[in-house]
Amino acid sequence: MGEMIDPFGRAITYLRVSVTDRCDFRCVYCMSEDMTFLPKAEVLSLEELERLCSAFVRQGVRKLRLTGGEPLVRRNIMNLCRGLSRHLKSGALDELTLTTNGSQLAKYATELVDLGVRRVNVSLDTLDPDKFAAITRWGKLDKVMQGLEAAKAAGLAIKINAVALKGVNDDELDRMVAWCGDEGFDLTFIEVMPMGDIGGETRVDQYMPLSMVRAKLNEKWTLDEIDYKTGGPARYVSVKETGRRIGFITPLTHNFCESCNRVRLTCTGTLYMCLGQEDAADLRTPLRMSDDDDLLDNAIHEAIARKPKGHDFIIDRRHKRPSVSRHMSHTGG
Ligand code: SAM
């Protein structure tokens, strides 16, 4: 089994894969209303994605996260999960997991568990049905709640991801902490990141630093620093009153790049070595050029050798354009 070490001595053990750029929601901070999606011909087949992911596993990736767009709207996505689950069985992979909006979980939760998925991140920014419809532009909260119930019943551990949005969900923070406590879910707050054009709104209007979120939570809850790590970028506290964890993902107020162990693959086979930089490596060409994986393995190593030290996201009134032009749904959140 190989090992991938970047120029700053960080071992790359975590691959996030955007299996489709399409989504059944249009969250206001993520996409514009009239998104243009990739033509199907440019998107890798599930077999190709499996081969690419397997090359990363062979080279030392221990954790794989499927994301998107919405991973569970990709047709026959369970075939990819099934293919990748063999790496769990062989012990080459520690974890196969997903980030999902939950809309399709009622359909897939049991099968995911059968394939060895143990936990999922479900993105949910509000518990209010009207606000949910407004944030997602047309999503139905009921459907997500049914998905969460099914996931819970199937035995999946659940972490809720909520993007902190000024004037939108900042009055619901306590309610979300309490609800997650009751349901047995962990909760992670995320700062809105300047990625991709989103139409009329600007991210200055949406942005709420998590230092503010934490200060608000401190008024009601007892938050204890803990050393819990999932291999992702969140820092965690435990909530004394609920016994659950809260994570904070703070790409803007506290840059977490020094411990970055991740790279991101898009559904077209482009590898981004950093979420917040434009540099990328084309892996589709070496993948398609030969059936044996030598070219691909070399291309992966070359890409890791130029992983940058970090990103430099900025949100303020002087920086009106997104720091990176691509949307989160393209690179995979
Ligand atoms: N559709 C899936 C979901 O909703 O979780 C997976 C993809 S979505 C792009 C992954 C995560 O990225 C979600 O939690 C979403 O809220 C978050 N996200 C999208 N755009 C973002 C942005 N500009 N800043 C911060 N988080 C963002």
C-alpha cells in the first residue's frame, strides 16, 4: 500500500468525491437559481469513478466521502457504493461515508448500512419548513425529516451540517442544539465560503463568523473543549446539557490548512488539491489513456507534489467576487 505525502509533510489520507454536480435543491449560498450543469458526456461513469477512487485507496487514502451536488440523486449510485465497499471489507479503507441533503435517505439508508457505511453528514440549516423552502429554493423539510428518521432507524450515526447564515438561522442556534441533543445527532456549524457566483445575493450579507455563533451558544450551553477528531476540518466541543458534540468549521476566522489531509475529485475526474485554490490536475486523461493504472498513479503523485499550503478566503465589502469561481457543488463540499 502506498503513501502520499505533500510538500509540507502532510499525509493525504482523505478523498472527497463529487459524484455529480447536480442537486435537487438550489441552496441560496451554494448555487444560483439558474445553474448550468455539466453535459452528461463530460461526467465520468460510475465504473471510472470507482477505478479512480480505488487508485487513491491503493496509494494510501483511508477515508472516502461521496458528495456532490447531491450524491444520492446520481443514477445507480449504489453500484459505486457497492464497488467501493470492497475496500472496507479488505481493510484498505477505514471509512466510506457521504455528505447528503437527506432528501433520498429514506430510499437508501438501509442499503448504505448493508454496504458498510456507518455515518453520514446531513446538511440542514433550519428546522423551520418555510425557511427551509426559502434557503433551498424549493426543498421540502418533511422529506429530509423522513430521510433522517430512516437513517436513524437503519443505525447510521448522523451529523447535521448547518451553514451559519446571518439573519436567516441565527435565531435558531439554540433550537438546533436542543433538537440534535434530543435526536442523538452531532451538529457542525460552517462559515459560508466565497465559492462560485450565486446570483443577486452577496456573501457579505450571508456571512456570520462562527466566533459569534459560539459566543451566542455560550450564553445557554456549557461547551467543553474536546480532542475529538474525525479526519475532517471541524474542531469540536461537547455540550454538557445534551451530551452531544458541536463542531465548528471556520475556513475564514480560523484557517485550518496546517492539518489538511484532504484532496477533492470532481465527477469529471479533475483533482483539486485545495478547496480554496484554482490549481487542479486532470486525471480523466490518464485514466482513459490506458487500462493499466501506471499513468494514473503517476498523475496522482504529481498532483499531490503540488498541493498548496492553504487557501486564502476573504469575505468583506471590498472583495465582491468569489475567491474561487467554481461552486461548492462542483468541487464537493
Ligand atoms: N448535496 C449535499 C449536501 O447538501 O450536503 C452535498 C454537497 S453540498 C455542496 C456540501 C455542503 O457544502 C453542504 O453542507 C452545504 O451547505 C455546503 N456549502 C455549499 N456551498 C457552500 C458555501 N459557499 N459555503 C459554505 N458551505 C457551503
